[in-house]
Amino acid sequence: MELRLRVTQNGETYEVVTTPLSLIRWERRTKQKVTALTDGNIGLEDLAVMAYEASRVAGRPVPANLDDWLAKLDAIDPLGDETPDPTQPAPSDD
């Protein structure tokens, strides 16, 4: 499962993509299972923890303390899952 997130901190905007490692770290911090994402049971703190962990996994410089990272957070927006829907036919040139 991948989730793309747009993060803005101190006026800088970047995108991260969750990985299995970042999602496992999110599960450990929040005591939730990744299935909560499909249930729509996700809050802003969940998105922030996912973005923080995905940033760490991606090698972005982040503080060791989540609260220090949150203090610089201006906005976070989920961009969705880019996995194509296999039930939809591919566009044709017709």
C-alpha cells in the first residue's frame, strides 16, 4: 500500500510516499492497523506521523523528535494512491 502526501514546512513543499517501513512505524506509534486507512478512520495526526516516517525513510533531514517536526508543519495533504484500478479498461486511441 502506498499513500502519497504533500508536506509543507516553513514554506517548503515536498512530496513523500509511504513505504512498508513507514507504515509499520505508523502502526507502532498509533497502535492502529493499516486497515484503518481503508475504513476511512484516519485523522490529521495519522497523516502527520505517516509523513514524518516517510520523510525519514526517504532520507530527508528530520528531527529525532516528532513534536519538533510537527512544530514546523504548515500543511499536509493526501494526494491519493496512484495504483491503477485493474477493473477500468486502459484508454484506447480510437
